[in-house]
Amino acid sequence: MKLFSNSLPFYKANFHCHTTESDGKLSPLSVVKFYKQAGYDILSITDHRAVTEINSNQILLIPGIEIDYSLPEQWVHILGFGMKNTISTLWNRFGMPQEGINLIRSLGGIAVLAHPAWSLNTPAFMRSLTGLSGVEIWNSVSTLPINADRADSSSLLDVTWASGGELIPVFANDDSHSYQSEAGVAATMIQAEELSVPAVMNALKAGRFYGTTGPLIYQIENRNNQEIIVHCSPAESVIFYSNNPWASGRSVIGHDITECTYFVQKNERFIRVEVRDSAGKKAWSSPIRV
Ligand SMILES: [Zn+2]
Ligand SMILES: [Zn+2]
């Protein structure tokens, strides 16, 4: 089974950013201009606690929001895509995160857990959530100089998935606020039938995307749950993560690797592919059930 279509194009998207409508430094139209100039096709403005509704023919805009909860031992930030701003009046900030996910879904949207490493989300908490359509494996603002270095949530997600968490697709988003070193870093590469809101929402629901800060993944094939075959832009390493701590052939190392195969081991329940280029930049696949 091939994870991606051989005929559909990949569009470059950032599904997480802020504007002057919440705590971002640029106006909504300036943010659109920034991402258009940076070569993105799709943008979701996810201001805190309200949907910023603007029109632009420069880039495809997916309506978005970021809602937040402070629990005693962790914060929880949830992105919602594809619903109208009625959510801002219906949302109860003193409720529980699961209620927020349910609300987003009841309004026709999809819910994605933002930056779990930054938020100190625990595997047990993440396993308790239902109805998520994805999670940020990378969040560009969650590192220096604005934050401690918790941009990469991959290890935390591996623990969550290895301990029975639902295998959900992964995003790499900027979460841009200042539009300096954190903006234009990451992309979620998504295969949609066309550049329209319904087509992108369908692709989001189908999980037809991967995250990257540089390398490109062209295709991943799961051959009978026995072999995982990766086609990518020239890489220095391709790493196959799973619920097994040890496996031989876990990493393929070299120069200009563009195709490689991993042989699934006994007891492996999921495989996740990470591609690294010569600059140390990474691309992340979603976890693949085997
Ligand atoms: Zn957040
Ligand atoms: Zn944010």
C-alpha cells in the first residue's frame, strides 16, 4: 500500500500561525504576504481563541483557531481547522480539553494537538484523548531564542504510540508569532485533489501529508506489513522508528540516499520514518500501522 498518490501534487502548507488579532507581530494580510513570498500554497491563521476571518486570493486560507487549557501539570493547546468563528462564543476555556475537541468536531472541523513537548503533555494524557486528527511532531517557535528547545515532539510521541496511543498523522508547523527565525522554517506537505478548502479538508481527514523542515518525501510504500520502502530527496540518513527499542537496520546512513527499504521486525506495531539531509534538516512521516 502506497501512502501517497502518484498523481496528485504536494502543496506546501503552514497550519499554525498568529497575527495581530491575537499575539502575533504582523497583520493578517502581512502574514499572508509573508507565506506567499516564502513559497507556501496553503495557510491556516490560528489566532488564540478566535477564528480570524479574512479574504485573500494570494494563498489558500483554511479557517483555524487555537484553543488552550491550563491543567495542573500541563498545558493543552488544540488547533481547530475548518469551522466558523461561532466556536469562539461556544468554547468554555474552563472546561476540559476533550470538550474542546468534541466542539471543534461538532462544528464540522478537525482537531489537532499542538506542540505536546512544549506543553509537557504526558503520554497518559495524550492516550486519553479521542477524536484528534493529528498532532504536531514539530513546532518551529518551540526552540531558541524564544523558548527552551522543545520543538521536536517525536520521542514523546513514540512513547505515547508504543504504549497504545492512537496512531495519528503528524504536522510540522511554524506557530509563527514574531516572524523572525521561527517563520518559514517548517511545512506540512499535503496532497489534495485541488487547491480548495473542501479538498484540503478531505486531505487532512485522509492523513495524506507529512511534516518537514527541508527534505522531501515522495512516496512511502508499506509492502504487506513486511517492508517499508521510502523514496525521498537526497538524504544522509533515513531512520525507522518503532515500538521496538532495538532492531537491526533501523537506520540507513550514507550520501544522497533517495530510496531505501526497512524490513519490519517481529513485534513491531508501527513504523515512523524520519529523513535527514546534509544540513541536519528533517522530514517526518506519520506512524504507519504494521
Ligand atoms: Zn500553542
Ligand atoms: Zn500557536
